[in-house]
Amino acid sequence: MDKKRLTAIFEAYGADAARWPESERAAALALMAQQPEVAVGQRSAASLDALLDKAPQAAITNALRARILEAAPPPRMAEVRKIRGGMMPNLGGLIRVPNFGGGVIVRPVAILAIAICLGLGAGALLPLGADAAAPSDTELLTAMWGSPAITQDGANL
């Protein structure tokens, strides 16, 4: 325990040692016994505690609680962010996505869909098996690019 931490305890919990964290209480009291000059911080915290104790306590009535709940907006579903400058500028107004614990589920679902499409596309390019004839490079390149491939010397495959 040092003076800086003891000052932080006075500011956060006040001068009463009963309010201090139990794990730090013994060390704080030992430091105060060893160094009486830190008692200045406790005296200023005690004066602030006395001032706060004089302040009136706010009573929360059922009528106040009811007015607050009536004025609060109803819970809503999270909206998808609008895509600016894209092909669908008002996507947020068309689709509403449930908000589970603060996270929108659109991004993970989109990533999963892209991964599935890439996996299926890559699997379609693999040879069928040992007994099936493997496609030639020309067939693979034509399937990938949609047109015959051109070699380095300029000839079509």
C-alpha cells in the first residue's frame, strides 16, 4: 500500500474504514498508523462524507417509476447499417435483424455464406476420383475464366 493508493481509496470510498475494500483495509490502516501525514486525506474525505450525509435522499415512488417507463421508447430490433454508395442504399430500412446481446448477426452469417460458396466452388474444380479422367488444364482454365486460356507464347490452349 502506498500513499497514492490510499488517496484513491479515500476518494472512492470515503473516510470510514468500514466502507473500504476488505482486501486493502488492513494495509491502509497500517500505513495510516506508520505515517500520520496521510491522515490529512482522511480528514478531507470525512468532511466530504459529512456534507454528502446532509444531502436529502431522493425517493423513487411508484408514480415516478411509471412515468419513466411510459416515456421510455419501446424496445426495437437492431437495424442493418445502411450501405452508402452501394447498389442497395436503403438496406437498413428493408431488413431488420435481431440484436442478440449487442452483436448483429448479419456479418457472421455473410462470412459463413461466402465460406460455403468458396468451398463448394473449390470442390467442383477437384478431380472426381481415381477412376474418373482428370480434366485437362485447358478444361480447368476454361471453367474458371469462361474462355480459352492464352499461354505465354500467345497460343490458345
